[in-house]
Amino acid sequence: MNLTTSPNAQQLLSKTQTFIKEHILPIEQELLANAHHQGPDWKNWTIDPRVEQLKDKAKEMGLWNLFLPGTEHGLSNIDYAPIAEATGWSLLAPEIFNCNAPDSGNMEVLWKYGSEEQKEQWLQPLLDGKIRSAFCMTEPEVASSDATNMQATITDNGDTIILNGRKWWSSGIGHPDCKVTIFMGLSNPEAGRHQQHSMVLVPLDSPGVTVERMLPVFGAYDAPYGHGEVVFDNVELPKSAVIAGLGRGFEIAQGRLGPGRIHHCMRLLGAAERALELMIKRSLDRNAFGKPLANLGGNRDIIANARIDIDMARLLTLKTASILDDVGVFGAMSEVSQIKVVTPTVACRVIDQAMQLFGGMGLSNDTVLTGLYAYARILRLADGPDEVHRGLVARLELRKYK
Amino acid sequence: MNLTTSPNAQQLLSKTQTFIKEHILPIEQELLANAHHQGPDWKNWTIDPRVEQLKDKAKEMGLWNLFLPGTEHGLSNIDYAPIAEATGWSLLAPEIFNCNAPDSGNMEVLWKYGSEEQKEQWLQPLLDGKIRSAFCMTEPEVASSDATNMQATITDNGDTIILNGRKWWSSGIGHPDCKVTIFMGLSNPEAGRHQQHSMVLVPLDSPGVTVERMLPVFGAYDAPYGHGEVVFDNVELPKSAVIAGLGRGFEIAQGRLGPGRIHHCMRLLGAAERALELMIKRSLDRNAFGKPLANLGGNRDIIANARIDIDMARLLTLKTASILDDVGVFGAMSEVSQIKVVTPTVACRVIDQAMQLFGGMGLSNDTVLTGLYAYARILRLADGPDEVHRGLVARLELRKYK
Amino acid sequence: MNLTTSPNAQQLLSKTQTFIKEHILPIEQELLANAHHQGPDWKNWTIDPRVEQLKDKAKEMGLWNLFLPGTEHGLSNIDYAPIAEATGWSLLAPEIFNCNAPDSGNMEVLWKYGSEEQKEQWLQPLLDGKIRSAFCMTEPEVASSDATNMQATITDNGDTIILNGRKWWSSGIGHPDCKVTIFMGLSNPEAGRHQQHSMVLVPLDSPGVTVERMLPVFGAYDAPYGHGEVVFDNVELPKSAVIAGLGRGFEIAQGRLGPGRIHHCMRLLGAAERALELMIKRSLDRNAFGKPLANLGGNRDIIANARIDIDMARLLTLKTASILDDVGVFGAMSEVSQIKVVTPTVACRVIDQAMQLFGGMGLSNDTVLTGLYAYARILRLADGPDEVHRGLVARLELRKYK
Amino acid sequence: MNLTTSPNAQQLLSKTQTFIKEHILPIEQELLANAHHQGPDWKNWTIDPRVEQLKDKAKEMGLWNLFLPGTEHGLSNIDYAPIAEATGWSLLAPEIFNCNAPDSGNMEVLWKYGSEEQKEQWLQPLLDGKIRSAFCMTEPEVASSDATNMQATITDNGDTIILNGRKWWSSGIGHPDCKVTIFMGLSNPEAGRHQQHSMVLVPLDSPGVTVERMLPVFGAYDAPYGHGEVVFDNVELPKSAVIAGLGRGFEIAQGRLGPGRIHHCMRLLGAAERALELMIKRSLDRNAFGKPLANLGGNRDIIANARIDIDMARLLTLKTASILDDVGVFGAMSEVSQIKVVTPTVACRVIDQAMQLFGGMGLSNDTVLTGLYAYARILRLADGPDEVHRGLVARLELRKYK
């Protein structure tokens, strides 16, 4: 198992880190504060012009669309993983490098399964960073941990299809540039368990699509992205809006989720590294009872354990990326689930400990910690809750002996 | 050790529970949503008129100021503790029964240490629920875990005193009715380590007092209470504003914190009980993979452990209350710290597990869980971080063998 | 809930503690070492004569059979519980006060369910400490966590019954004075799920009873008690050997296990207290890197958490004892299971941490820690594994909302 | 970072696994039971002749001394690591491949630092598997966590040196073939902190060397190896017995401990894998409440977490091996300590959970679990306790920001 990245990827990593340090971190606190003050009403959300400038700059420097193998700048999973980690240091970074969820996953889906027409209409502007997209899968009425629960419907109407249903946790749908969403629903209820669902491209301005509200995470709305609740009420679309054909939803979903989970996990490790750095600096700078916090009680144990946990989770994620590159997602089913269990938990723990060391400040918005925590916490649910992934890992272990 | 409550207290508990169930829970979600939408600008925060109506109702029913032994309705700690737990079920409840922090602690201080004049001016309106108060102790520039770090000053100026310093995490200071704060600062730097500080009553409209902003917890501003950052710039007050005399700040603080911590801990257990109830109901109502969540994976272990942890933490808190009643706070130093370590941790864990069982909904504001979590999480820091309390418990254990 | 013990019980507790300190602890290390050196061949196991002398002394002082309510010296559960804790400090103590498992449980069964003849033949010598007994329930071939799995049979043969089956983990059966065992087996396979089993008194010298070996726990044989594997091969006994009648095994078992679990749990807390004392003393006496261990790293956190965990588990156990006294075991089903989950886990953790602080010495037999650990670890399985008790607690929680 | 092993190493791994499966596992239970029955008196300990036969066979097959880079069959750390893991499946295996501690470390020391004479006299017979050796470092009177505490002395007596002191936990010293020990003591008390100690080769039959007893671990004596307590009373030796020169003890120790810790950690992962296999098989074969244990409660979570933890710990250990190969132990200080913290903890947890799933049987000697547990538990102390290694990891983290 070779976890070495190519010289090219190392250079890109180094450039990315420098870019973040020089261009993103200095304005991060201000932009996050602005975003935070935009409040729940997403219709008024705006984009700071500096974000677009930085996107242009990233594009110029070749730090653009690195996540998508096969495209101009696209890297393999093992090469891209450390760059994903770097972008996890700041919640602002992924968009600037055009590699944020769910756009990256959507682009991957279109790249692999889209028709020429779909690619032209939606993939190209996404690759160019001109528009943004959402992904509508989770539903309020059913446990999303079991995707076959899905109740939204896609009705075959001859030349057209008709969509109905209510979705939520559609991330990114509040963004002013969000123009399209992938909608997943039940199209073939009579087919086999994993051939019943389809994915459809839905322009957000289609009649019948209503974004009802944004859902906060721990009270924060994550502007300008947002997590939306969306109603699809008899949305009629040409059949060409279906991706790859009716009934192929699960097949597409599975391919999509492998790399996407690696991106999330590596970003979370970047977030954890940042929390660790903040925690260490604080422990050296702040005094109580006549000593720096680093010399009090169990604080060094906390720091050591954080280093160990992060390093182990990273190795597991890199191993997973390497298998994905070598044999594809179906050779890494257990590993993908393993990292999905481990990294959000590690990130939550490390960030929470950093908060504790910062005292009240750590719970406010004066540091990036609460934002990072919300991201890590929601990833214990998004793309499958811990419980489901643990169940999959166990099932594959048991199968070895059956 | 008798943990039985008196028949009178049992009756009051039952009335309180019924009151909460009938009058508070039905309007809770609406009021919390309103509060949440009030955003960070505390100057516009308003009180829902129903809160005042419910306060009147509670007063009429004798469910008022139960926390303060010695007053008309005041109960012993062991009698009040289960009522505190009941009020922990809803973040709205404590104010309605006039027993919320920091008002309850401030009233206690004034009751025990206030001059007649202070009692008339501030205690009476607080007891009547006409005004609210804050407590200014924590400072941004120093580790509050070590209270002797405090840098704010109280200068003796003959007939007056002059206050200077910056405070934050002054809870309740954003409330429209908040009229006064207790300010703690360094007045006698030459005295012994625990005789250097004093407490002063500061009307919020005193020249030189500026509330600069409210601090969010996980992005939520906790309107209409808020956690303020406040500057005291040459605030001049008559010496009669000092509570009990210069140099007695720590003495007062210590007496104040015993019952206050019991209140917090019992409320947290109420919050944990509510989370457990929500979790259980959800686990019975929601299905995945063809079964209610209660029958999947380790969910029953989570429920059982929650029950055990809550019950143990409650017994420890009741024991502490009982010692406080019997021999006072100095006979329960270890126990007070023990419950301060245990209950926020138990509450955080149980609430977090409830969130996980609720999926994305649990992280939004559609349940009370995020609000309860923020309350529990901040209590791992407020009134002394876990680390300091664990240190105290250990010191007292070691002392037995030295 | 009144957890206060009676003045009489307090006096007995004090006497018991003094007795242990003055008479047992001084010879403990020697006796345990002797026991340890007796090895696996139980047929040669002997009793140190000092044990019998101490039993006589305990009898004289009225510290005898305190565990059995209704008998001459018997105390209520709440009164006896702290004495049980005291006896948990030394693995030698319970026998000396005639309150060790399984004899205490067996005496309770005979006291409550035995015929006059059974009482005369077996209960009296047990109460007198002249003989000892075992309890044969667990079987190697089936999961004992589910007692209805039991395969050993009791066949009705008219005037006699015939027993067949293999049992193991029959504690105390290696003791030279062990003369009788209670055997539990399937007698009425057609009856309802909890009316199929019976308990029978089997003299150990009955033809067909073969003790095949003693089972070590972590390599130690726990001489002179031992945990035996026993074969019952067509053992024919008069029907009068049945306790209370065929089909009543589960009914008896359930009554037996309530107080017995309280005894175990309180003894484990005594064991944990002793480990904590050893750990604290060691942490004060031993230096590394120029400081006592107490001042290094997270050791104080460990000590504080041990104190908190022990105190909480004790309160929960006392509460359970109190309910047992007030309303009987069926009013404390959840609580009995709760303490059965919590106290072995707390004891294992605290003892393991004490071992760690002692370094290699802690893993040897030079301290009592390994013996205490083995006792605590086996109690995570004996009398129902953690998993089953957690399951019961959860079921009762869920039932509240169904 | 390339964690791939060479084709040669992969072949050797496969042969080793087959050898263990075909030749060691079938006789393991019998040999371990025999060893267990040998009891505490090491002077009577014997070696089963099959062990010598298997050693010959391993030698023939080229599965001999694989651990020592630079020798005939010696592999790099990354190549040897998976083989070390394979040998961790059975406590019998390491000796059979001549790669058990402390012989492997002693051979490494002699290979790197020994004089020609020392190599001839001691290294060659060790490499040939003709004799065995011990390592005497730990002392009962001082905390070994701080090696500079060591009190045993090495006095320069002109042509000779004189050793005095008491050592314990000298592993392997009970073996009938153990002929020599490396002794570490204080020789140059005036020198710098890490130049005060020396290592000396002491024939076990030297006058003044007395093995006083063997120390049990959880009651088991680990025959025929044993952990001895040894007195050195004016042991006079020629100066040529000193390894590499006086004052170089720490320098040698540090080089020795890098690879040795990797061996221990990989073996522990092998032990954990075996426990996981046993646990899974048991969970499929055993039923309770009408289901296989695998389908009850949180058992699948336990299995999944075990898989994840083992895989992460392995990756971290392989990474450490790879750094050791590339830049030596001083480039892997943090990593060596990280794996020393993580792997014994993971192994203890997984083995303990396997015990729990096996019920009482898991605590007896009927499975290998207790033996594996004792090995894993002692490794939380041997070669530096967790606490010291965590402290080192933290110090290196803090140093990055100082």
C-alpha cells in the first residue's frame, strides 16, 4: 500500500496551503462574522466580492477542480486527499477551490453519468464556478439512515416526469448562485430494492419547486450556503432531466459517495488539525494558577491523544483513497464506512476539547471552533449516520466467517 | 442521609410539573423560535407578553421564589432540588418561577449580605420579578478558571469607588428588564489571596457602563437573556454600592455558588430527562430497515446508560443538597465540585445521543435539543470548568492521606 | 428516600471495619499468597486455621449472619449494605463473617423456601458456618445470559428425581467444607417459560456427582473456594430434595438475586475504595521526574473521577437496597440491573487504574489488586452479563412510553 | 510514505502464517495448559520437546531471525512488521521463530554495540537459538517510568566492575536455557543525565546473582519464560563485560527500543486480530434469546469498532516502521511513543470484549484470551508506561509552537 503522493500533488498541496494562509485566513474571521450576521432569511444572503476574486485567483494558479480525476487538473484520490485536508482548515476554502460539497459530488455524477446535454447545461458552468448546485435526498418524514425509505416520487408521464415530495438538509440551496439541484426519488417501486430510485436534474426555478426555509445547525445558518427544506409539488420536467436513466439512482449514489466521503473525512482532519493548533497555542499562551495551561492537569494527555487520533484517522483515510484509486469504491466498502465513523468522531472530540481549553470564548464565534464543530457534528449524520456505517463494517466482518 | 422531600415540597413539585406541562410546553417552541429570530442585536430584544402573564400565574399559585430558603416560600435545598429539575425541562421555565440564574444567586447574595438599603432598592424588585440582574465576573483577558487572575479594579476614592475593567459572559444582561449587575473586581491587592476582591452593585445605566455586544453560544444568542461583553470605564459609585464591605468578594462568592450549582445541576438533569424522553419516543416512532430505531444496534444500550447515568448524578446532587442543608457549603466542598463535573457531562452526552437519534432534525431548532445542549455545554465552563472542579476533588482526596 | 442506616447498624459497621483492620488485613497477604500457591488441584486445598479462629471471633462479637433479615442478627438491606461494602475490602472477609456468595444466597433461599427438614439438614449448619455450599446453574454448552437455555434436566421418577447435566462456574465447590449444592435444571419443559425449572439440594457426595476441575480466572484458582466444573450423571435423589416444589426455580432465583446483587455491588465498591486508597497512597509516596506521581499528568483527574464514580454507584446501590426493603425486589427490577451494570464496571476501572499507578507491582500478587480485579471482572458476567442487565433497564424505560 | 512490503517479505509472511496455523495452533492449548500447570517454582520449569523441534523446522524454512536487519535473513522494519503481527497470534510463536523479547532486543544490542568477543560468546548462541537471555532494568524501589531513577550501581574497580542492586520484571529469566542477562545500572553518577548509566553482560551463573522469585501477571507465571526478581550482590565481572563502554547505557537503550516497540505493537495487533476472530466466530455460533449473539444489542458495534481500531493502529505502526527504516529511531520519536500508547490499549479493549462475549469461559484458560490479555496489559507498563509516552508525544507537539 503506497500512500505517497506524486511530486505534482505535493507541489499543489504546498501552493494550496500557502494560498489559504496568505489569502483566506486573513479575511476569514470577517467573512464568517458577516455570514453569521446574515441570519435565517436566505433570500437576502449575499456573497462577499472577495470570494469571487479569490476563486479567480485559485483558477489562475491551477488550484481549481483538483478533486475530479479525469478533468484537466483532476488528481487521483490519494493525490487529492492531502489537499482536501488543507481546505478543511477554513470553512471558506472549499468553495474558493471549487471543491465544496455538494457541488463536487454533483460534478462527479455529471462527469460520469451525465448526457452530453446535461454536461453542457450544468456541468460546464459548475466546473467554471459560475453556478452552484444542491442535492435533495433526505426527507423529514422518514429515517434517512435507510435510504430505501424515501417517499418522494418521480412519475413517468410519457415524455415528461413529474416530481413530488418534501426534502430537507439540501445543503447549498440557499446560495444566491445555486441554480440546480439533483433530486432523488422513487420512480420504479416494482423493481428490486436498489433499482427503484432515480436521480433527476431540477432547475431551481422550475414551477412547483419551493424552498421553504433554511435549517440552522446549532443555531447557525451557514450562510451563504444553507441547509434548505424544499417542496416539490408536481414539478414537471422533460425526461432528459433524468440522469443515466430511470432506476439507476442507487447505482449513481454509491459511486458518488466514495470520493465524497474521502473529501469530507480529509477536510474534517484539517479542521481537527486546526483545532489542535489553536488548542496548543492557547495552552502555551494562557496562564492559570501560575502556569501555562499546557502544564496543568491532563491537558498534555488531551494534546497527545489528539495527535494520535488524528494521525491514525488520516492514515486510514489515505489507505481508503489508495484502494479507491486502485480498485474502485466496491473494493473499499468497509474502509469508506470505517473512515465515515472515525473521522467525524475524532474531529468532534478534538474540537470540543479545544473549546474547553478556550473557555467561554471557544463557544462563541470569536474563534472558528463552533463553525468547525457544527461541520463535524453534522457529518456524524450526513451521508449515513455512524450507526449505519458501523453496521456495514460489522456485516462485512461477519461475512468473512459465515 | 435522608433524601426524602417534605410533603409540602412534593405538592409544590407536582404543581410545578403540571404548570410546565399545561402552560409552558404548549407555547415553548413558538417562544423559542421567536427568541431565536431576534438575532444578535439585543437592543431590540422583546419579551413575549405571555411570559409576564405566566409569571403572574406562578406567583398566584405559590410557585414563586421557591429557591430561597428563609423567604416566604423558600424551600430547603433538598426540597427545592426536584423542583429545580422540573424547571430544567424547558429553557423558558426558570424565569417564569423567578428562579433563573443569575438572578437567583444575586437574590441570595443580597438576602444574606445586602444592606437594608440594598435590599430595598434591588432585592425587593428582584423578588417581585419586576427587574432582572446580571453578574459580571469573567474577563476576556485572563483565564477565569483561576479567579484570582481577575484584573478589573475597584478603587477606593473616599466616599466613592471607581470601577474599571472589561467583563464578558455576563448572562442575562441583554434582557430588557435587566437593571443592575453585581460586579466583582480587585479592590485590596495587598490583602491575602482571598481577601483582595469585592462585589459591587452597579446600576446598568451608570455612566461608564457600556454593553458592547452579546456573545453567541454555538451561534445562538439566547434572547432575551444573552451573554454580554461589558466595559466599565471609570464608573463612579457611592461606597454604599459595595456588598458587605471591601475585600469580602470571595467569601460571598463561595456561599453563593453552593446552592447555585445545585440548581444548575438539577436543571441539567431535567434537561437530560427531557432529552431521554424525546429519544425514547423517537426510537419507538421512527422506523428504519423495517424496525423501530429502538430495536436497532446499540440504541437500547444508549437508553439504559442514560437512565443509569442520570439517576446516579441525581442521587449525588440530592446528597449534596442534603449536606448543604445540614452543615452548609463548607461541609460539601468536594460534593459540590463532584456534581459540577458530572452533571454537565452526563447532560451533554445524553442530549447529544438524542440528537443523533433524531438525525438532522436534532441539530436544527425543530426540537429543544440544541438549546438544551448549549446550556449543558456552557456549564462545563461556567461556575468553574470541569478541570478546576476535578482538581479540587482530587486535592481533598489526597489530603485525607497526607 | 431515606438512605440513613440505623444506629445499631452503624455500630456494627464500625465494629466490622475495626475487625477487618485489626484481624484480617494483617494476615491477608500471607493467606492470599498461601491460597495462591495451592494451585489448581483443589483436592489438596486446605483452610488456614486462623480463618476458623476468626470466624469464631466474629460470631462472638455478633458480626455473624448479618446479611439475612429475619434471623437473629439479620439486618435490613439498607442497614447491611455498608457492612457488605466493608467486607469488600478484603477477599478474605466475607467468609469470616459468614456472608460470602454463594452461601449467603443459598441460606436466603432455604430460609424463605426450604422445608423444615431442609432447614434442619442444611440451613442450620450453614448458618453455623460448619459447612459450605455451592450453586450450580451456569452450563458450558449454552449461553447463560439467557437462563431459559439451560439444558440440565430434572426427571420426575415417582418418589425420586434424577438429575443429569454439566455445570460450571460453580463457585465455592472446591472448598474442603463444601457439602451441598443447589442444582437448577429443567423439570417441566411443557410449562410456561418461567415455570419450567426447579431447584434441588444435592449432597456433594451423592453418587453420580463428579467435580471434574476448577476453572481459573485470569490464571488464579481462588483457593480455597474455586469455580468448579461439575457433572451430574443420573444423580438420584428423594423428591424431598426439591426446594419449594417442581417448577418454582425461576421464582426462587429472582427473589434470591435481589439482595445477592446488592451484596456483590457493595463489596465491589469496598474493593474499589481499597484500590483508590492504595492508588492515592502510592501517588503520594512514589516519585518520578522529581515529583510525587500525584502531581504528574492526569493522575489527579483519575483520582477525582474514581471518587465521583464510586460515590455515585454507592448511592444508586443504597437506593436499590432501600427500595428492596420497602417494596421488595419486584419494585426494584430496573435498579437491581442498573447497579449490576455500573458497579463492576466502576470497580474494574478504578482497580485497573490503581494497577497502572503501581506499575508492574500492580499486576503481580504483591498487592491485592489483581485479586480484586478478578472479582470485579467476573461480576461483569456472573449473575447476568452487563448486556442482559442493560437490556432489561432499556426495556423498562421503553415500556413507560408504549 | 510507502507501506508496501517486498515480495520476499510477503512470501515469508505467508509461510509464517501457514507455519503457525499448521504447526503451532494445533498444539497451543496443550502447551499453554502444561506451562500453566508448571506453577510458580521456575527451577522445575521444562521445555516441551516439540518446541525445539519446531524451532529447527522454522530454521530450516528460513523463518528464523527475520527481525534483525543486516543478518542473513534479517528484514527491514516495514518488511518484518507484518510477520511480527502473525507471530502475535500465539504466545508460543515468537520463541519458535527466535524473535521473542527480550532476546530479539538483546541480539540487536549485541549486533550493533557488542565487541567481537561479546558477539562470539553471546550473540552467536542467541542467533542459533541455543541459549536465551534476559534484560535487567526495572527496579522495585523506584518508579521505572523515569529511568534516571535507577539505583543499581556499576562500580569501576580497575580491571573489573562490581554490580549491586535489585531488579525485577526481568522477563525470560526463568527459562531453563537463559544463560545471560543484560544489566543496566548507574556507573557515572557525575556525568550528564543521559551519560550516567551503562549496560553490562552478566552470565547468570556469576557469583552474587540470585534469582529470588518469579512474579505472576494476573496470577499466571508465564512459564517457561517468567518475570524474575533478581539480586545482584557484589557481582564482579571483567570490564570486557561492559557493552560499548561505560556511560553509554541510555544511548544503547534508545536505539534498542525503537524496533522492539514495533515488534511488541505488531504482535499485540496480531493478538487483537485473534481475539476479534474468536469473538466473531463465537458471536455467530452461540445463541441467546433465540438469536446468534451477533444479532443482539451492541455486539456489532463492538465488532465494527474493533476492526476500525485495529486497522488504524496497524497503519500507525507500519508508518512508524517505515520512518525507522528511512531515517532511524530519532526521526520517529513521537511515532514510536504514539504506537506504544495506542496498541496495548486497543489490544486490551478488544481482548476484554472478546472475553465478555465468551462469558465465563473467556476468563478461564480454556481460550487463549487471558494469556493475550496479560501480555497486552503488561505492555501498558513495560518499555515505558502509557503516561510517559503520552507525555513525550505532547512535548513534541508543544515544541512545534514554542
